[in-house]
Amino acid sequence: MTSDLFADFQARGLVHQSTEPKAIRAWLATGGRRIYAGFDPTADSLHVGHLVALMLLRRVAHAGHEPVALVGGATGMIGDPSGRSEERNLLSPEALANNVAGVERQIRAILEGTGQRVHVVNNGDWMQGVGYLEFLRDVGKHVPLSQMLAKDSVKSRLERNDPDSGLRGAGLSYTEFSYMLLQAWDFVHLLDSLDCRVQIGGSDQWGNITAGIDLARRLRATDVFGLTCPLLTKADGTKMGKTASGAIWLDPRRTSPYRFYQYWINLDDNDAGCCLERLTEIPLEEVRGLDSLRATHPAARDSQKRLAEELTRLVHGEDGLGSARQATAIFFGAEIGGADGIAMDDALLAEIFADVPSREFARTVLDGDGLLLIEAMEATGLATNRSHARRTIEQGGASVNNRRIADVAYRLTGQDLSGTSTLVLRSGKKSYAIARFK
């Protein structure tokens, strides 16, 4: 069943620029249309910044159309100059193939759950074996140089001086300059092979998209269309998905479900409403209700919790969401390990408590009678001295793996480990320390 997809995009703030909105609407009025977005495999995982395009394609599917996700096995060899101040490092063929495989897996996992037919294509498949002279003759001949030089992505680099040579425009190589030709040809190829007539992308892709539109008119004498969405940025203008420790990736090996979940939980109020609109499939009426709750009860963080749940479930599944919730519960006092506690491994415990003090002990201190809890609290800095540790225990403020300990003579043994070599100590409600036994 089709819907007014363009109006849906507009209502959610997903339209930055578009060509011929009336024509796009008319073309999308019939179901089964194909709309594409491109993803260059610069790493073996996509990151939070790619979620807007992925959600656009999911909305394409829910509207009764067929999303086309293009993975740039060819364009990834060059690198897109759009939005960049310096040239990308070129990837080896082996690294590129690994990146392509990783990105394709993630795209399929997110799009194929829609129940609609999904096309995942690789421009390396149709560019392989195409000769340089052949490409210049068949494609380059039809792209005016003045058109390429007028694109903002090119002008911004040409107007910047190279820091090493001091030469104006020396920061843009011919390799990157040629990227636009490849992406333009992708649009024509998908028009020919899939009758794909709409390309969507971030606002930094406008120049590349319009180059493809112009090439299709010159080569095929037909109209194709483009639509860009705003880049995912915070209210202060900085890119979303960047933290002090690096990017927030979609691959759990790079960013754990817990850290992914926590990123959204800790999102600023000024950004939460926008993300609910653009990155989830929650009905807009419900989003407005969450906006109202956020305005009247900001401390409850209902918007952030719902956002974290929706996106963690989408990217990491129910199991990933469950583990993220458990890890969050541990940070707020849920018991770790034991018959009734939450099982955790050392790696996840280290991530949950990455910012708390830690102390390493010899594993042998857990043998025999074990290590006095009083000594461990002093050694990890949870107590200034043994008397302080004793008072904390007597007053009911000491915990091992979030299990309260009231015995001042309590000794830690191997049975207390929550992972293979880690246990969590706590004083009061919020003072934590990690003890590692090697």
C-alpha cells in the first residue's frame, strides 16, 4: 500500500533539498518504485551518521516501494571529497573487500526486516573491467567541466590552500575530482538496470546527485530526481555520533550495545525530539507526546529512553537491547553474578565501569582465607584508611558486586569474582571501584 512518501519525509524534517517535488510525488504515487541511497565502505562498519539514510530507505519500504542500497566497491577506492577538508587515505583491495562485506551485512540486517524486496548492489560489479579511455569517452564527454567546478564540494576544496605547498587548490587531487563522474554514472546505471529514478542522500551529496540527474538527461533523455536530508548534527552544530572516545559504530565489535544504548540515553534534550522524528518509526503523534513530557518532566528522560530502546533494538536486536538494559541496571545497583544476579564478563564490566578507579591484585591473594574486604576498599581508594572502611561496612554502605556486605571480617575469594578476573566494589550509592586479579 503506497502513501505520500514525500509528505512523510517533510513531516519528519527529512527534506533539505529536492528537485521537482511535484514530479517526485507523481512518480511515487505508484507502488513498487525503486529509490536508492549510496554508502561508501570507508570502514568495515557503518556509524550513527548513516542512520538517517538507512531510516529513509526503511520508510521507502514501508510506503510500498523497493529500497536500493548501493555499496561503493568502486567509489570506495577513491573517496568522496564532499564535506572533507583533506583527502582520504586509499584502501588496499583486501581492506576494501572486507569493508564492503561488513557494510552489506549491516544494510541487509536493517532493511530486510521490512518485509519488502530490498536491493543491495555494489558499483564495483559494473565498474570492474571498464577501461579508462572507454569511461572518458562514454561518460566524461557528457559532463561539462564548468558544471563540476561549480559544485560546492569541489569549490570549497579548490579555494583552500594546501598546508604543505601553500598552493591554492592543491588539496584536491584529480582522483577525488573524478568521484563525481563515478557517482553520476551509478545513477544512470541504476536507471537502466532497475528503473530507479530517485536518489536520496545527505545534504553534502547534493552536488553528486545533481550531476547524476544531468548525466541521465544527456545520455538517456529522461528525468530522474534527487532528494537530500539534513546531516545528523546536534543543536550546537557538531556532528552527532562522535564522542571523546571516537565514533559510535553500528558493529557491536566496535561499539557495544551498552555503549550504543548509553549514547542515546545521555543525549541532550535539545537533540532528542529531532532524533525521534528522523531516526525512528514512532508515529509523529507519539513523538509530540514525548516532546511534551520532556518539556514538563525533563529529569525522567522519557524521550531518550524510548530513542535508546528503538535504535538499539533496530541495530542490535532484542538480545542486544536486553544486554544493554542489564548493563545499565548494574551501573545503578543491580546485583552482579551469583545465583540471583546478572551474569557479566570482564570486558563488559570494564566498559560499564570504565571511568571508575581500579586496582590490580595478584590472583593468589584470593587463595586460602582470601583478601579482607577492608584492605580491598582501602587499596582501591573507596576508603581513606582501614578505619574508614570498617565504618562503611558497619553502617551498611559496602557492597561486593552490588551485594551488600555487613561483616567487617568478610574476605574476598575466587567465589566473589563476577567475571573471570574482576569484581566490583561499591561504597554508598555511587562510589565504585574495580578490583582485577591477575
